[in-house]
Amino acid sequence: MKSLTLSFFTFFAIFWNLNKLSAQIAKPHFKAIAIAETGGGHARFDSAARIWLNKLAIDSNFTIDYISDTKPITKDFLKQYQLFIQLDYPPYPWGKEAQEAFTDYLEHGKGGWVGFHHPTLLGVFDGHPMWQWYSAFMGDIEFKDCIHGGTTALLTVEDKSHPALKGLPTSFSTKDEWYTYNRSPRANVHVLASIDEATYIPDINIKMGDHPVIWTNEHIKAKNIYIAMGHFPELFHDDNFTLLVRNAIFWAVTIPGTSN
């Protein structure tokens, strides 16, 4: 009888612990929202990114939702998300409510932010005025030009200690339609990596000198990282790029009640 009693309690304990473990596994670690416009020149990148991100979300137990414009963005809407991924969306056509909600989200550290390529398309486009707060967020810059068709450049890691760059080589080559600006953002942001314009293959005469391509704005409470790459879908076959994106996501995400 004693043996039977012990067996029952052992079975119950195992069953209880399995249920707890199952519940922990089932509950996502965090929720992310990603914005990407419909169509446009980055549609192939967006499609590849979505496939890769969905797999990462499954493998790493988080959820990711997608929107194609800023109309849903309000303060209440953003409360449910611990990470905002600006996958492919420029900073100029945002409505006032979305601008205010996004600004509040970042300035008060309510969630993290990872932005690719398009966020530095800053200026007056399609009749929309420059969003001055966003320009300051990106290092007080304005878009000047773009290398249409792209070129390969040697990227140099400047802050090897930053978690977003963990495991990356000191330098590596990558291709994109590099943006240039009216000035380098370096004076206003913490530069994590830059490109050497002398290494362009093919050589293109669209250059700005000091050319940061990955940085974070430490004047903003939220963890944030801008990655200039984001035009070609082939980037998701590049182990250096995917490691960078993975690192950036898990560094930037802000989960209440944790050290993150």
C-alpha cells in the first residue's frame, strides 16, 4: 500500500510538472509587430524577411504580427507589443496619431525597435513634410541619394562588444542600395558599424565620406538599432546578416519585469 501511495504521488508530481512546463512553452516570450508597405521596390526583401522571421518566431517561441501601413498604430495598439520592427516603411507618410504613439513608445521605453533601410529615407516626399523628431532619432540627418541597383561594400564592425554584433567577424562584405545623407549621423548616435566607400564593387560615385550603416541612438530610452541593409532578399542567405538580425531582435526586445 505504501508503495502504491508513493507511486500515485510520484505520478501526480510528474503530471503537474509536465503541465507547468507545457504552459510555459505555450506562452510566447514576447510579441512583436512588424510594418512593411505593400508592393514597392522592397517587396522581395519583405517576402523573404517574413518567411525568415516567422521561422525565427516559431523556433524561439515569440509571436509576430504584420501591418502594411501606420493607420492601426495608437498608444493602446502598441501596449501589446514588446518589439517594433520597421521592416520596410519610410518615415514620412505617418499620420499624427501614429507619430505620437510611436514617439511615446520609444521615448518612454515601452518597447524596443529594430529598423531596416527605409527609416532613413528622411526628407520631403509625396507632399509630406519632414518628420523632425524622426530625423533627430536617426541622428539629425536628411536623405541625399541612393545607389540604385546596389553595390558591394566592406563593412567594418566598430563596437565589437555590443550584443547585436556578437559573433560577427571584424569585417565582412555585403551588398545593398546604400543611402547617403546630408551629414554623417555619428555625432548624434552610437555607431556600431560603417562601410568603406573605397571598397565599392562596382565603384559608384555616390559617396559621403564617413558612412555609418548600423547604429543605436542612446538618447532614446528604448533599446533601438538601425540597420542600413534591407533591399535585397538574398540578404537572408547571408549568415552574417541573419546573425545580426537575430542578435538585434533579442537585444532590443523590452520585456517588462526582466533585466531586458
